[in-house]
Amino acid sequence: MLRVDGLSVGTRHTGLLHDVSFQICRGERVGLIGESGSGKSLTALAVMGLLPEGLAATGDVRLSARTPATRNLLDLPERDLARLRGDGLSMVFQEPMTALNPTMRVGDQVAEVMLIHRTQPSRGAVRRRVVELLEQVDLPDPAHLARSYPHELSGGQRQRVVLAIALANDPALLICDEPTTALDVTVQATVLDLVVRGVEERDAAMLFITHDLGVVATVCERVLVMYGGRIVEAGPVQDVFGDPRHRYTQGLVAASDLTGAEGRRERAALPTIPGSVPPAGRFPDGCVFRTRCTHADEVCRTQPPWVPRGEHPAGETAYGHACVHPAGGYGDE
């Protein structure tokens, strides 16, 4: 479905993403986690072809759904990318008010993506589909709500509208970038259920970006751990969270509210990772985590190799870690 090989992003003088490689299979839900500044959102923007001015991407990104897998998305002109976005590729952003046009009725915004890509046979079919989509995301009285403006809706309702837009053309890949961060806990759970239901009904792949390990454990089957613009660990959620190998992952899990971290919390009032995330482009050479790792030594000044941990349909990069002093589980100190 989605294959990313050697993706690097940066300015002329500063690297921000480094040799990022991963695959997502059809129908698979994959989480991408890490602290703020790790490169999660930048990865998504590079895949979508939405990098800010001044940043350039190199590598190979292929989507084997609505476009031939022989085409590298990074080489496509904007005209071709625009045809793909909202059709084969869709994205749900963190803040719905910045994703919606405040001067357009929400029904017109849902309709717009179908009209642009001509996925419905007539305008009448588009109008009917708008109501269906708003109903699918559990919005009350969808025919009436379609005539509302974004400011007339609650935050949770606006995010459901954004989700309806993203799912309107049955995308092959849905990217969610912190879609529930701005919502309260009750609304968050509802939106997460709608996201999972939406991708499952379409057999779509999903890349779910978040800093919340609990959310990943709820909605994803596999997880990628990112730090310093690199993937440092990957694998099935229960294995990575239940028996983390990279020292950064170990720190994230220990500081989380996952059930598996209870034992650590009993022994330490507030587990934290030493230090803080360096500014973009100022991560150390070698292991990007070594300046914050209590197990680092001279060997860590060299970039650690990727160590496969097991087999997976998504390939070698789907299950493994890049750490020369790996943890052995929760009992490892």
C-alpha cells in the first residue's frame, strides 16, 4: 500500500528527517509516536507533498492504490499530487478550525472534495452523499447541520466534519495527525471509534500520529517510534509497549499511563526521560538519543544498525530496533 524508503527532509544546511523507511499494508492501522519535535508531522507532510517552503524531501515514497506503484510521489508535479490528495490520500489535522473554511457551510466543504475529484455522477448524488457521510460520523440531523458554518459547531462536531471530508472519496490511505488532541476525553473516544470504523469499512490503511501511547494501544495494530527524525523502533503494539527494546521507547512506556508501566510507577513517583528534545537539526551524530540515554557509551557515537526482531508482512523495517544496548523488558534497568 504505502512504501517509504530512505525519506530525508531538510533545508540546504540542516537535516530534519534522516533515512526514514517503513511500509503500511492494505487495511493496516499503524501508529507513529514520539515527543514533540521528533519529526512525526514532518513525515506526514512529506508523504502528502505538503512540505513548507524552504524544505525539500529526498528518498522514495510509493502508494500502490490510486497511482501506479512505479511512480515516486516525491517526483510528482503539484498538479498530479493535487489529484491524489483527497482521493487516494487523505489527512485529518489536529485543529479542525484551521482545516475548515470559516466562510463556507460545512456541507459545501464536504461536497467540494467530491466535486473536485468527480467521484459522484451528479450534483444531486453529491448532495445525498454529503448527508450520508455526516450521518456516518454520527452528527445529529445531518441534513440541517450541513447548512451550518464551522463556528456554529462544537470542536468535536467540527472534527467529525473534517473526518467526513477525509473519507468522502474512500481513500486508500488515511493519515491522522493528532486528530483528538484538542478534544475532551469523552469526545476523543467517540472520534477515535469513528476513525477506526471509517477505515475498517473501506479496508483502508491508516497512519496515526500521536504522542499518546494509550491512543495507539487502542486504535493501532503496529507502531513506529520516532526520535530525532529517525525511526528507532517498530513492531506490533503489544510487543513494543510490552517489551520495548530501544532505550527511548523504554522511557516513553515507563512515563506513560499504560497498564504495563504500573510496576515502574510504584517504584518511582514520576518516571521521566532525562534532558529534553534538542532543537530541530541539532541532534547528535550516531544514536540520536545518546545525549539523553543513561546507557550510552563511545559505541553510540556511531549510527546503530537496524536489528530485525521478527518477521512481518510489511518487511524488515516493520519489526525491529536501532539500539546497541537494547533493553530486555520492564525488568531491565
